[in-house]
Amino acid sequence: MEIVITEPLSTVLKDLARSAGKDIDTYLAELLSGKVDPEERIKIYLALYAKFIREAEELERKKDFVQASEKYWGLLLHYSMWLAKRKIGHTTHIGTTGK
């Protein structure tokens, strides 16, 4: 499914994500993670994991190793978040828990 976000909301969203140092998918996932049940949260993290691995592999094929490494970092981050949520429940940040 594709969702079209029109102006001015699309510009505001892009600017907020950029200022947070994230792509739009990651930014939205983090905004929504506290508003969905744990099973949905896990699905979101796994989808981001798959997205980052596809993008990293493509960048690696293009020999853009700096960008590929950033995607692999995102991949590891979201995989770690998925593991943490799966093993110990709600996490507020990797290494810390909250209820």
C-alpha cells in the first residue's frame, strides 16, 4: 500500500525526520511505536529490518560503502529493538526498560 501525504504536511514530516537524523519510515515508526500493541511494534521493527538490508545491499553493489554502512547500522539497531521487545517486553531505549 502506498500513502500520499500532501503539502504542507509532507514538508513538515520530511523536515522533522531530517532534523532527527532519520529517514521518514524510521521517524514514523518511532512515533507510532508507543501507540501500537507489542505485536504490531515487532512487525514494524521487522519491516524496517528488511528495508534496511535491501537498501544496504543495493548501496554495497553500487560501491557506496559509507551509505551502506549507515543502512547496516539502522538494520542492527532495529533488529536489536525487535530482540529486546521480544525478550523483555517494552523498551524505551536499547539497554533500558520501561513499563
